[in-house]
Amino acid sequence: MASSKELSVLHLLSRISAGIAGAYCFVFGVTTLGITLGLGLGMSYTDAQTLMYLLAFLIYTTAFCWAFIHRSLLTIWLFLIGGGGVMTALGWWLGNHA
Amino acid sequence: MFNSLRQAMAWLHTWFGLVLGYLLVVIFFFGSLSVFDREIDRWVLPETRFEPQVIPSYSEILEDAFSKLTPDPDELAEARTRVEGELPENLRVLFWGAYTTHRDPTLSIFAEYAIPNNPDDPYDHIHGHATIDPRNGKVLSEDHLNIGSEFFYPLHYSLHLHWKNLGYFIVGFAALMMLVALVSGVVIHRHLFKELFTFRRDKHYQRRVLDLHNLTGVAALPFHFFFALTGLIVFAYIYLPVSETLLAKPAFEYAMQEAEEKGLPFEAAGIPAATASVDEMMAEAKRIWALRDAAGEVGFLLVNHPGDQNSYVSVFRAGTDTVSLVGQGIHFDGHTGELLYEDPVHTAIAGLNEFLIGLHLQHFEHWPLRWLYVFGGLIGCVCIATGFLFFVQKRKRELKSKFGLRSVDAFAVTTITGMLLATVAILVANRLLPADTAGKGSWEIAVFCLTWLLSMAHAFWRSAALKKQALSPAWHEQSFAIAALALSAVLLNWISTGDHLLVTLAEPYWPVASFDLVLMVVSLLSFIIARRLHRKVTVALVGAQPEERKREEVSRA
């Protein structure tokens, strides 16, 4: 296993980008989908939005740290950007068309 | 990537803590000052040194003051670029508002104006704002800066970088990294409880710095976590603008539906109509609160669509004795004065949100807790500052190139003593500049920025001493300057207003008296610290000389 001293700059930059941008994308998705699911469950828009805002930054902190802990960089990117993208799209669709 | 979880967390803690730490010290420090922003305003604006006032009469004071409000010139100029054709001379008022707390002698009034003909946004609007003396409605000069509430406080959450909300995002990211630093700090420390009681005064400098870093970090951990998190929640709508973008349609539909259910018109009718007595509405609201066994004052007043048939007036109870900022909103028909709607008890989620935000912003009355906030914030500064010092000390013997190390130290000086220097410099400038100076506030800000820049130049220049393994002399030199300027501020307040401590303590007028006392304590502490550091630098330099001489002799040989 590579030690931290042997890390390539590219690898490190990729982790940092995943931590910052990937986690943001993920949280944006969680918030969008969370609000529409909340609406579906009968919550008011204000309550659904507030609930997601209360959770969003705890989720971001967790996702950010995870980007530096998990072994596979590919999994991190797929989960954060992919998952975030899918949740954002689904939330948007449910909110505007369902 | 890393060999262990602890190693990954240590890397995160060190590098993100270092890079964002400079910013976090600024955020924590000005957040601490903002706890007493209103009191600082009293110190810098002698004409506002009178007792806090309740919301004044609408018919006698507010109506006239509201009607004289004008749109913010910068926002207006920007709005002109967004619309098709010319903007009308008189923009339609969407609402007038007034907000006050138990600490405000002056009253903040504001308005929102509709911007027509924006093809991209049919609900485009801009704002207007003024501060008035609620006793007579006199508008306070725009040239006068409320240094506490209009400069230190926005610096805490926006860095005064308003372009595309850039400052908010930078501060938000720093707050997130604060959360990360706290989580990673907990993971890398095996004996968290022990750290609370560990400060080895007799150990070497590097050990003591680390002990202090750990102790302050652990002792104030819940405080720091809470404030970083709730600070993010306050501006969540900026960081995650879901309801203005992807979910704009359902959000708008919900707002329309909610307005209809409550009977509060979402839009103006476009038919002019007289406004009923707002004073009677405020009296009625107070009567209803008293009936609920929650007698209180009006903290927030909103006159929506003023002068229109669809006008309605919202009256909110001041949160002096509750954690939430304001509450128990009661809404009246602006035209007939009839009661339209009473806000129900909060849902659990809304109540939790109000509680968290209210606890962060602390507009309620609790002076001991207010002081605890200041100490908590300053402990945060100590924690981050000792982190810098430890970083430099730990690497002193390791780094081949000293430039990076010197930069870290110079930035630390700039961030800590430089920031304090700039803060006392703006206060001195405030007392030195005549009250009728055109653009007085802008000059004060210029002094603040210039002092900070000069402190940075000084810190880099003096960091050359680090090559000799000594402490940078910039630390003690700037500390001496802080001591001198803080004392000067107290004396200048006395000379320019006559409000010296004997007067303000005898009255007593605590906003000025306590700020003068704080400045004197800062001056004294800075002087003591400066002297100790000076002695240390002298000893270190003298100690380093024989070594250097020996090295020179060797190289000559």
C-alpha cells in the first residue's frame, strides 16, 4: 500500500476535487431529492426544505472525509458525482413533473 | 491512499487546517466582536449613545421615514442593466420593514422595490435601507459607518465580497473545513478526555503549544461544532439554491398556495387604497400576545404592498425572552385593519431550525451567555493560532527551504496581530476623523485595510529572523503597536466625546464603558505579551550568535 509520501500530485488533486466538488454535487442531489420526497410524504415545502438544510452540511462533512478514506478513487467519483447527478435529476423530475 | 484512517485524518487536519485556518481565525474573531456589534456601534457613533428604544409610532415616525426611503444606488444601477427600456422614476414598493432588538437605540428600516420589465425574472426586485433615530425619525448620516454591525459583522460572514456571493461561499467552505478539522481532530487524538486537563507548562515550547492547541480544541469542541454548523444553516439558501433553480416551480406554487390559505395576498391589486392605523394593529398584536401570557414588544414590522388594496401588515413579537429571533406573527388587512391570520405554533422542524439559528445569532437577552460566546470565539482563535505555531515549530528543523516556513509564520503574524492592529486602527481613525468628514466610513475602512496590509509587509520583512531559529520580531513589535493604539482609542474617545470611564461607569452606560474597559485590557495584555516575546527574541538571538560565529569560522577555515 502506498504511503502518504508516495502519493502522486494528480492522485491527491483528484481526491481533493472529489472531496470538494463531488461532495457538493452529492449534497445538492440529496437536498433536491429530499425536498421532493418530503413533499411526496405530505410535508410542507418549507418543512421539507428546512429539514434538508439541517442535514445537508453533516452529509457534506461525511462525504468529504470519505473521499480521503476510501481506497478506490473511481468508486468515490462514481458515488459522489454519479450519485449526486442521479439524485439531482430525479429530484428535479419528481418536483416538476410528478 | 493513506495507510490508516488516522493518517488520512491527520493529513486533512494539518493541510486543510493550515490553508483555511487563516480565514477561520478572521471569521472567529469578527464573529466574537459581532456578539457586541450594537455596543461597538455606540462607541463609534457618539450621537447614538442613548437607551434602547421600542418600535416607534407608525403615524408619527415610521410612515414618514418609510416613504423617504430610496433604493440602494448600486443595486439600482445594476438593475438598469437587467431590464428592457428605462426604469420608472418611482419604483413600486413591495414592502416596508423595521427590525429592532432589546439592544438597539437606533432603528433599522428597509424596503423592497419591484423591478419591472426584466425578461428573465418577473419578480425581480432591489432593496433600500436606512438607520433612523426612532425618537424623532431623523435619518443617520450615510457617511457614518456602524463599524460593529455594518463592518465587523458582515466581515464575519461575507468578507465584504458580494460579487456572486463569493464571500459567503468562501466563508461557508471555511466553516465546512472547520467541521472537518474538528472531526479529524477527534479521530487523530487517542486520549480525548485527557487532553482536557493536559497543559505541561514545564515542557519545551513545541509541546506546550500542542498542549494548548489540543486543550482549547477539545474544551470548546461542542461550541465550535455548533457555530460552524449553524452558521452554514443560516445561509443554506445561498449555498444550496435549490428552490430558486431546479425546484423553482414547486416552491413558487407552494408560496402562492400558502398565501391564499392564510388570506395574505401574494401580489398587489394595483388599486390604490388608504392604509388603516398601523399603530392600532401593533397595539392589537400586543394585546393578543398578553392574552397568551406572552406579553412583549414588537420586534419586526412589515407593511406589504403599502398603499394598495391588497396591503397587509405583519407584526412579529421581539424575541428578547426567547431563543428565536422573532415570533408569534399576527397579520392584519392593511386597508381595513381587520385581523387576517395568526401564525400557528411551529412544526418540530421549523422550531428546531429557529432554535438553532436563534442560538447562533443571539438576539435574546442573556448577558452572561453573550460573554461566553465571546470567550468561545476567542478560544477558537487560540486553537487555530496555536495550530499555526505548532506547524512552524514542528517543521523548523525539517524544511530545507525556509521560504514556505517563513510565509506560514508571516501569514500567522498578519492574521493574528495584524488583524488586531487593523481592528484598533479603525477605532482610532473613527475618533480622529471629524464627524462631518465626507465619506467618513469609507476612510475608516481604508485605514483598516491599509493597516492590515502594512502589518503583512512588516511580518514578511521581519520573518528573516526565523533563519536564526528565533521567533519573528514582528510578533512583539505588532503587539506593542496594538497596546499603544488600543490605549489611544480609549483616550481619543475621552477627548472627542468627554465620555471617559468615570462618566460612563457612574451613569452607567455599559456599551461605552465596557468597550473602553475591553480596550484597556487588550492594551495591557498586548503590552505584557510584547515584553515577554521581546525578551524571548533577544535571548534567542543572543543564544544564536556564538553558533553562527562558530559556523562562520568553520566556513572561513
